[in-house]
Amino acid sequence: MKLFILIIFLLGHACFAQFKITKLDEKSLPKSIKYSGHIINAVRWTDTLGDNIVITTETGITQSKSNDGNVYRDAALYAYHYLLIKDSVRLTWKLYDYTKDCELDIKANYVKNTFAITDLNKDGVAEVWMMYKTVCHGDVSPSAMKIIMYEGDKKYALRGNNKVYTGQEYVGGEYIFDKTFINGPDVFRKYAIELWTKNIMETWE
């Protein structure tokens, strides 16, 4: 009997860890949700925290004028996590990063096919994974690259730069985990390293 109860518990936990992810667009978002930029990802799911929505956005390249009259190029990206509570929404965290005052090639973009919702430690609370690059350069050099993950309102960060081939040698590729990642579950670091390794090389588009 005890074995049967244990099996039922484990099966129930395993099923609960698999969230049903619904993709959203601008029209299907609650009207009270505000964001900047254009939508890259918008998803909804339910976990032990409740009814969740995450949106990631990019502004693309915009222009700004300095006090001396020079025109520069800017780019930014955002991410938002909302909890839906009855008929209201509550912002629980917001991510913002940017490159600004650039006269050269500029980038502030999410890395394609890296956004993910997981439950790697199987605690019923989703992990939200985002990976992106920011840079202002006019040569063949690495971009700043980051993996940001949220579990609930707890932020994990891996920061470094991607790798490029200059024509003579490979440059870049280093990264550093923050303390939250270092002190967190091994499975989080393993996933982050695999994600980093898969996307470490610069692809010129």
C-alpha cells in the first residue's frame, strides 16, 4: 500500500512538472499589460505560483541625439513576468538591458531558440531562461553575452562574451556564474553551460 501511494505521488509530481505552455501574441495579452519594444516571445502557463505570463521584447535600433548635436544609435531589450490574479495583473520582475550612444554596429538581441520555460529541479515553480547579446563595435570582436534565468522572483545570471574567429585565432568565450547560480542546484548550472556552449560562436547575419 505504501509503495502504491509513493508511485502515485511520484507520477503526480512528474506530471505537474510538465507545464502546458501557451504562446500569446499582442492581441491575446490582457489589455492591462504594458511593455516596450516589439514582442519576441510571449507565453502563458500555470505553476504553483499561479497563472503566469512572460514577455520578451526588443526595441531594434533607434536613434538618439546628444547635447552636442551628434546622432547616435541605441538598442534595448526587455522581459516582463506577470502574475494574473483574478481580474488583475501584477508585475513580479522586469529585465532591461541595452547598448547606447553607438556610432558603429550595434546589437541588443535575444539569441534565437534559447528562450525556455523549464522545471529542472522539479519543484513545481517554472524557470524562465533568456539568453542575449549586446555590443557596439566596428571590428571582428566578441559581443557581451548573458544568460538570465528567473525561478519565481529569484534571479540567476551567467555573464561573459561569445567567441569569434578573427581569421587568425579564436577570441572570447569566457563566462562567470553569479553567486546565485553557484549556490543553486547543479542542474541549473549544467543547463546553462550546455546552452552557452551551443551558442558560443558568433554567427554573422
